[in-house]
Amino acid sequence: MDAFQDHYPDAVAHCFGCGRLNAHGHQIKTVWNGDETVTRFTPEPYHTAIPGFVYGGLVASLIDCHSTATAAAAMYRQDGRGLDTLPPFRFVTGSLHVDYLKPTPIDGALEIRGRAVEIKGRKVVVETELRAGGVVTARGTVVAVQMPADFGAAPPAPHR
Ligand SMILES: CCCCCCCC/C=C\CCCCCCCC(=O)SCCNC(=O)CCNC(=O)[C@H](O)C(C)(C)COP(=O)(O)OP(=O)(O)OC[C@H]1O[C@@H](n2cnc3c(N)ncnc32)[C@H](O)[C@@H]1OP(=O)(O)O
């Protein structure tokens, strides 16, 4: 199944967390699973905080990009539209809140699940949980806001 991020136009596919065109990024892939969205990501040894556990910034980054993708997908679904139809829904992070409930073990795949809990105007609130070995280790709330037309106007050349 195509991931949401596979439908991002090239111009917005350079994000460190989710851009498929960023060779140095996480390149997360998010899909629907019923009313939830799911991303799986396996950390590398260099994603360490203290030995054996994942750096919290990575956890936040995964929650962030999983949630902005969820916001876009939820808007398309609410409108009954496919991901490639116009006008496009493009979301950036207005607010990112993360609660670190337990240390996240680094040795294995992480599962990130999200749900759009509020859609209002240009804003989508997404609640997301991150699990390691089936245990919820972090919980996030993201306010995703549709990109204004002038967002990133005249950007510098993207990283390759
Ligand atoms: C599924 C398929 C999709 C296919 C195609 C899609 C294309 C994909 C597009 C892109 C993907 C790639 C990108 C991923 C991104 C990854 C995550 C990042 O790293 S993003 C970078 C970090 N974030 C910023 O740099 C934002 C900087 N901030 C801003 O530009 C503005 O502050 C912005 C846009 C966030 C809001 O500004 P305003 O003027 O446009 O909007 P106002 O009117 O203030 O707010 C609208 C609503 O949002 C709430 N809101 C705004 N900011 C909030 C905040 N910080 N906390 C809580 N609520 C907030 C407001 O209260 C308001 O809600 P009320 O209508 O009143 O209910």
C-alpha cells in the first residue's frame, strides 16, 4: 500500500522526518489502519540517548511527522478525496507536545499510532502514541495547521 508520504509533491518531500527525497532523513511511511494511522520505524544504534534507549528528540520527531501526515490524510478522508486530488492539503506543525512515559528501548521496531481528534477550519489536532515491544513509552499531541500559501516562500535550495 502506498504511504501518505509517497503522495507528497516533490517540492514538499524534503522534510527530515518524512521526506522521501531527503537521503539523510527518517523517511517515515504512514498508512491507515481503520480509524488510526500507523508508522513503523526501527531506530539505529546511533539514535541512542543513554545506551539501550532511544534519544527523545527522535521520539518527538517521529510523533511530529506521523501526526502531520495523519492530519493531511484525515482531511482528505473527511472530504472523501484521494491523496493526489486538488486542492492539496499540506500541514505544518503549530504545536508539538510529548509526554515521555517510560524509556524507549532501542533494540527493535517502534510502532506509532495516531488519530485525528479534532478537525476545525485549517487546524487538525492529532493524538499519537509510540510503542516499543507493545508498550506505550511516549504519547504526543500535535496541532497541525494547513500551510499558508506564502509558507516557505523563496526557500533556499533543498538538501539532497
Ligand atoms: C496525506 C497526503 C498528503 C499529500 C500532499 C500533502 C503535501 C505535504 C505538505 C507538507 C509535508 C511536509 C512537511 C511536514 C512537516 C513536518 C513537521 C514540521 O517540521 S513543520 C515545520 C515546523 N513548523 C513551522 O515552521 C510552523 C511555523 N508556524 C507557522 O507558520 C504559523 O504559526 C502556522 C501556520 C502554524 C499558524 O499560523 P496561521 O496564521 O496560518 O494560522 P492561525 O490563524 O494562527 O491558526 C489557525 C488555527 O491553528 C491554531 N494554532 C496555530 N498555532 C498554534 C499553536 N502553536 N498551538 C495551538 N494552536 C495553534 C490556532 O489557534 C487556530 O485555531 P482556531 O481556528 O482558532 O481553532
